[in-house]
Amino acid sequence: MALSRIWSGFIIVAIVVACIKCFFFGQSDIFNWMVIGKSDDPANPLKLDGIIQTCSIAVKLCIELVGTLALFMGFMAIAEKAGGIRLLSRIISPFFSKLFPEVPKGHPSMGHMIMNFSANLLGLDNAATPFGIKAMESLQELNPNKDVASNSQIMFLCLHAAGLCLIPVSVIAIRSTQNAQDPTDIFIPCMIVTFVGTMAAMLIVSFKQKINLLQPAILTWVLGISAVIAAIVWYVSRLNAASVTSFSGLLSGGLILLIFLLIVLGALYKKIDIFDSFVEGAKGGFETAIKIIPYLVGILVAVCMLRTSGTFDVIMNGIKHAFIFLGADIRFVDALPTALIRPLSGGAARGMMVSTMIANGPDSFASRLSGVFQGASDTTFYVVAVYFGAVGIRNTRYAIGSMLLADLVGVITAISMAYLFWPGLK
């Protein structure tokens, strides 16, 4: 119900703003470009894709996702038959059984969730999605009301959306292509922001679900993860830019290959039919990709209408003038478009980050902060559409509100980190 209201609100607001621009500011062609515009059309004044083009992009995105989903769900099926997921579930059970009290100890969903969080941790977006969908499907088996999100599904999705990430690989790569002096200088701020955002998501949902976070098992794991992150921050802070890039590639790519190797070796040890198991799981990946198309089309079209109508420009101008009126430092305002659009569209936020770097220079305060915003959390509405859509959840309860509140904590933390790390930059 919450998603329906938000989606309807996006469309209504976008059309109202477009009407005001058309009838009061003489932009009579705005409706046409909102519907049929293409970003690469020289005649398009908006330089953004319209509704029709966005529908095509959404379908292409899902089709491109088929391969990744098939690959990782195929390997997941092998791991399940070989008992690897059960083993992983038993290892993580002391912590997850407290955080997810409705999930039985040793349930396969625990293994799926930890695989998803691990992929997120290394900035492996393509790997995180199939693991996350598999986790949602496992949790859906325990859900007594199939149309309504369970407590466990909400906790998992909020922690996933907070996007705890050790290595913001894509952001570093983009900053490198824009010739930033040190593309990796956003590494530590991103890590701190995602950690704070994840802790905020855990606190918010735990408060709502009345989960006591002061239990020894939870505190031990949280402190242990904090120690690991602190150690990585210390190690990375001593490396130069080239070494950080090499380290991130080795850690992220190497882990995926290690997982594949362990799954195959475990399957050989258990003497299961490896290839048939892979094909069986891969079929599920194809079916899932097709199933999420309507949800993804709906979300991306609503976001497209907000962008092409100029709603974001109105919001940004309002924020900028408000801070100027208050006499506050407004260096962070130029980076805010990335933060505002990040919950709605990862691709659009990436475009905003690049635009900020082109307009202000890759080493400016706004460009670095924009990079932190981009690497600091997942795309909230995309996650809701894809993950809940994959299992047919229609009532998301308080999931979206919790994710957006955690996003807000992340934005505030990111701005604070920018002023702490780069106080003298313009």
C-alpha cells in the first residue's frame, strides 16, 4: 500500500509540475518530450529519456539480468544440494537467530542472506541481486501471509538497502575515468557512511520489531564486524591509489572465483550431479528476471516522469535558496542531486555524479561528496520493486519508510564526512 501511494504521488507531482511549466512558463513541448524523448536526440531539450524509451530500458535491464541471475542461481542450487548453504546457515545462526527471531535456526535463508551481504560488502552489485532474490524466496516460504511483507523480509531488505560496502568499485572506476587526482579518496568516507547507515537501519527496524540489540550474540558480531572494518580502513589508508585499486579488484573478483571453486569442490565431494543442478537453478534465474519486469517498468517510469518534468530541479533550487537564506555553507548543495535521486534510480544517480564532476571538476568538494553519496547506499525503490516483486509482496508495511529514514541518516553522515575529510576544498 505504501509503495502504491508513493508511486501515485510521483506521477501526480510530475504531471502537475509539467502542467505549470507548460501553461505558465510557455514550455509547450514538455509533454511530448516527457513521453517520447530520447537522451541522445539532439533536438531533445531535456536530454533525458522519456516514458516510452524508459519502458524499453527497463525490459533491456531485466533481459541483461537474466544471464547474471541464471549464473549465480545455478551455482546457488549446486551449493544447496551439496549442503554448503546449510553449513553457512549454522555458522551465522547464533547472530541471525537473534536478529531474525522468526527464522528457524539453520534455515537456508540465513545462508542466502549472508551471501547477499558478502556480495554487497565487496561492491558486487550483479552478484548481490540473485543472492538477495534467493534470500527473499527462502523467507517467503516462512511467510504466513504471502501478500504482506514479513518482519524477517523487512529486516533483510532494510539491511541490504543500507548497502554496507567495503569497496565502492564502480565509484572508484568512474572517478578514475574522469581523471581525478586520487580516485580512491572516497574509499574511507564511503565505508564509514555505509556502516553508519547499516547500523541505523538495524536500530530502526529492531525498534519497530521490538528486538533487543543488547544481546551478547548481536553485540559480539557487531563489534567483530566493526573491528574488521577498522582494520581494513587502517590498511587501506596506508596504500597509494594504484595499490587500493589493485587490492579492491583482487578482493572482489577473487572472492567470487573462490566461492565458485568451493561450491564445485563441495559438490564433487558429495557426489551430486553438478551440471544438472546448475541448469535447474539457472532456469529459476530466467523465470525471476521475467517476473520482475512489470515492477521495474512501473518504478523506472515514475522516476523518469519526475526527472523529465523538472521536479528535481524545483526541489534543488528550493533547497539551495533555503540554505542561502539561512546563511549556511552551500558547498554540499551541488552534490545533493545524486543523494536525492539515488533511492530512485542507480543509473540516474550515476549520471548525476558524472555531471557534478564535469561541472565542478573531479576533485572538487561537490564531486567527492557526490561520489560518497553514490557509493553509500543501494537504490531503495529499485530494491523494493525487484525483491518484493520477485516474491509477489504487495503490502510492504513500514519497509520503505525505514529504508528512507536510514538513507537520511546516511546522507547526513556523508555530508559530515565530507566536511571532516575535505574542509578546505571549494
